[in-house]
Amino acid sequence: MRRLLIPVLLIPALLAAAAGCGGRDEDRACERMDDHDRERPGGVTVLLADVSASVRGGAGGPDYSAALVPQVEAAVERGDTVYVGSFDGSSSTVSWTAERKLTHSDAKREKPQRYDRDAFKRCLGESVRAAVTASPGTGGTDLLGALDTAAQAARRTGAEPRTVVLATDGLSTAGCFNLTGGDAGKDSWITTLVSACSKRTGWPRDLAGARMLMVGVGQASASQATLSSGNVRFLRSLWQRACETAKATACDVSALPVARTDDDGEANLPEDPDVAFAPDAGPPPPDVYPVSTSLLFETDSSVVLPAGRRELTTLAEKIVDGGAASVKVVGYADIRDTEAHNQRLSERRAAAVAEVLEQAGVAGVVSEGRGEKDAGCPTESCMHRDRRVEIVVTRTEG
């Protein structure tokens, strides 16, 4: 009888141990995101949500907690270090709800790894919800300042690759990109504004080499005047140009609709002035999508890699949905090898990208190779900027 008693008494402990083997306690998983002694093999993702009155002060504002779910999930699947925060009218009031959260699972088996990833996503989801409901500390929206702060945070980790994500309506009303002066909507003003601001303190120089994504551009709350298609196109062009000028490796400025809240907005928020858009008689500027050749091709090859094909297929869907009047692919090379070789390589690569876009449903794509004509980097450390393919999309009106 005594020999039977010991196993019976051990059953609860064994059951508890078995339960522990099937998954890890979620609270412990969240705590381990702060264990910086663990391995950090991934990159870094910084997510910032706009909490200014233009998105929070009226009914039916954008629901950034839903809009950022895909970015949180992607960051965790990559095993990135993650920051989450909110911004308003000053870079000095950017507020973090999560800093340097590690999302790489050190479990040895797939099942506990998946449990960890699911737990990390839930933990970061809570951080996102805390960020999007934070109260703005100052009036206005300093979007350029927020971008600079996010890029600096990503750079400081030393991790690569770097991804910066901003959930915002794109209506910057403070800082160097203050759009309330009456020139917003004039396509010619974009060049003037970017040229002036890129020379000043506060320009997001640390965005160089990173990927930038904006979600919800043009999607404000009812507290703002409804934006026309032309207004939204201006905002997309402005932030696309800023991103490219900052030498990010990828610039995705999305004006696709995001989920909306069902509340009436918040009262007594610091003021965020309306942006009054001026009409612009000129044609809309083209959208330029630069794609790094390291994603598309092996060295000295013009055969599109599977990862590059997937990226181009996703971009093709966006081009078709956006209504393109014309699409041109331009290939560029760095100064390695001979001028003639670089010219031929850039032509073959541009033609290969054009073929993938057409296979994905984009009609009438033309291609051009410019070789090393526009190469501006003499050293290996920055030649990746010259090795690229640009997809130039001229949009239809409306």
C-alpha cells in the first residue's frame, strides 16, 4: 500500500509539470521580453501612433490598435526588438509604452516557440492599446519629429534590419513640416519644403538604411474637414518624398482605409489646427517606389529572387488598385565593373522587374536602364544606395 501511495501523491505535481511543458505562463513570457541577457537575433521595429486631436478629437477616428496588428505580428515573427509609443505636437513628448521588448523565443521546440510568439503578440497588443489611448501632451502634430525620434530609437539598438512604422493621418501641423501655412496641396511646394527641412536639425537622418511604413494617411476623424482625393495624394507624395530623401531602403506610405472607432471622440484635447489645402493646377506627381537590388537579385544577376518576386507582386496589387496611367521601371548600378557592363546589367534588371509586374497584372510596363549615370557613392559602405530599381507610377486623375 505504501508503494502505491507515492505515485498517487505525485500525480498532481506530474500533471502540473506536464502542463508547463505544453506552454509557458503568459505573464512569464511577457516578463522575459525584458530579459536583455537573452539572444537577440532579429532586427528592430519601432511603432508610433498619432494621438493628436485630428485623429482623436472627433467621431469615427481611426482605430490604430487594429491597424497596427499586422505590424506587431510581423515584428514578432521576425523575432525583432520592439518599441511602441505615441506622439503629438513635439518630439520631446513622444511617450513609450514598450521599450526594447525582445520577441525572439529561446524555446527549443516548435510548440513552446509558437506559444511564446502568441504571448508576445498579446503583450505588445496591450502596449499598442495603451499607446493609442494616451492623452496628447501638447497641441498640434509634429510628424517629422516623431519620425526622427523613432528612427533614432531603432538606430540605437544596433539591430538590423530596422523598421519604422507610424500610424497617422499625415496631417503635420507643427515642426518643420507645418502644413497650416496655406501651401499644402501645391505639388511644387513639396520640393521646397523637403529641401529646406532636410538641412535642419530634426531631420530623420537615422532613417537612412531603414524601412519606413505609414498607415492611415488621409484618414482623420470627423473633427477635421474631409480630405479630397487630391489632398490625400498630396500627403502621400509629401511623405514618400521625405522618406526617399532620408535614404530609407523602402518607403510605403499607405492611404488605404483603416478600421474606425465607434465612439464620439474625446473632448478637451489640446488643439490641432485644420490644414487648409490650396488647389494645384498641375498634374499629380508620380509615385516612385525604390526597391533595393539586394532583395531582388543575386550579385551580378538579373534573375529575380523568390523574395523579390513576392515583394513585387504585393507592389503590383497596390499599383493596380491605385489606378495607374503608366508604369516605368528604371534600373541603376553602382560604379563597380565597367560602364558598359553596368549599363547592360541595369537594363536586364529593369526588364526582369517589368516582366514580374506584368505577370502580376500591371499592364503596359516599360523599362529603362541607367547604369552608373546617377551613381553618387565612391565607397563600398554606401554603394547599396546606388544599386536599386525604381518603379515610377503615374496615377490617373480622381
